[in-house]
Amino acid sequence: RFAFGLTMAAREPIRVRLMQQWFPPRDLLLVSGATTGILSLVFTAMLVATPLFLDAFNNDWRATLYLFGGFFTLLTILWGILGRQRVTQEDQLRNTRMEAGLLKGVLHHKELWMAGLGFLGSNLPYAVFLTFYPTYMLDTYHVSLTVSGTILALSSLVGGIICFGIHRIATDWKSRAKVLYLCGLAMPCSYIVLVLTDSFPLLLIAAVVNGLAWGFFPILLTVTFHLRDIRIREVPVAHAFLFTSISLGLAIGPILTGFLQDTFNNLAAVLIVISLLSISVAIAGLFVGRLPDVQTSEN
């Protein structure tokens, strides 16, 4: 698991550098939204397909994970064959040696810290619900794992769809901040509804609202391109910081929830409290709304 996390940490800054090489600045939100949308749709497909794979393999999780591992291997091979860099003038001029003060220069942007807080607070409950929610619904309301999986898959599906079109809604940082406010308020509310009811119509509505609330994701990802006076070579470092925040949320969430559940023996209350942390997305909106609609510097 740790090694898998290392591959994510190494991959994301490089992906941002490739985005800078291949796409004009005005299209970066569109590209981030499309990337997030595709990942969400694939995740949705995997949530739906996993029970089918388990049935095909007689409930053998090892064989199912081998199948997923083979899928990742295939993608790696395809990337090795098809992946291309596009060397820009900035690539030719810049010193490839990492500057000693590069990280320090990136981390002085308070908007970056608040975007990281938004990612941390939203991914904590996300990881918690993936881990605990199906079992909670089964034990509390006798809702089958298939229904719980469908609810979670619906949220991912809606989130993927909204990410494809978020660039049409959030055209500048003032409108993007408003989207973050709405998402930061809608997300904890939707999680609380998911915990407190077994009504299938209400669960569907909450799943849709939760998916729509994930429209913030590509917006916060593009914060790194708009930080004041940030240089092109600093953007991947800033992006790595954001994905560190995401990874921390995914890692801390289940551990914290397990500890609280063991301590208080009330999983419903713990899920609700953890859900409230996603309001950090709205808090991030208070800061990133002040960002200028300018692009990174070549210097």
C-alpha cells in the first residue's frame, strides 16, 4: 500500500508538467475536469463490476485483485508506448537542477495551504465512507452491500459527469469560489443523510447531491496555476503538496474512524462528525476566491 502511494506521489507532479506542455492555460480547468471525470467514471465502473468479478471467481478476492493489478500493468505498458513529452522553450532554458529554496517559495502561498485543507477535509470522509459505510448500512438497516455499493457508485458517476462540465460554470475565480461554497455545504449534508436513513429514494438523492458536491475537485487542482507570481517549474511542486493533502486524508480517515469507533462504540455519530470536516471546501473558497485570473510566470 505504501509503494502504491509512492507511485501516486511521483505521478501527479509529472502529469501537471505534461498538462503545461500540451495545453494552453485557458484549457487547464477543462483538462483537470476531464481527467477527474474519467477517473470517477472508471471508479464507478469498478464499483459496479467488482461484485461481478467476485461471483466469477467464486468470491476469491486474491484473483480479483490480480485482475485489477493486470489492468494497471496494461495501462503502464500503453503509457510506455504512447506517452509523449512536448519540450517547450521554457524546458530548454530552465536549469534542471532543483533549487534549494523551491519548496519554501511554493509553501508561502496561503491559498495553497487552504486548498490543501479543502482536499484533506473532503477526502477524510470519502475514505471513511468507502471503508465503513456498506458494513454500517448492513448492520444498522439491513441494507445489502449491493445497494450500498450502488449508492456509492452513483455518487462517483454524478461526480464524474459534473467534473466534465465544471469549466463552463466556473469561468473565473469569483464564480469558482461560489461553487466551492456550495460544494462545501452540500457535501457534509449529503453524508449526514446517507447515515441517518435507509429510504432508498432519499439515499439516491443524497448520493446525487454528494456527487455534485465533488465538482470542487478540478477547481482546487487548478489553484496551483494561479498562485501569485508562481513560476512554471514551481507548479508541479505545489501540485505535489495538494496530492500529499489528498493522500493524508485518505490515510488518516479510516484510522481515525476506527479509533473513535473502538472508543465510543457509536459508528453513526462518528460518521457524522467525520462528515462535517468536508466543510473545509467552503473555507478554502474564502481564500481562493481572491486569486487573480492570471497565468504562471515563465521566469
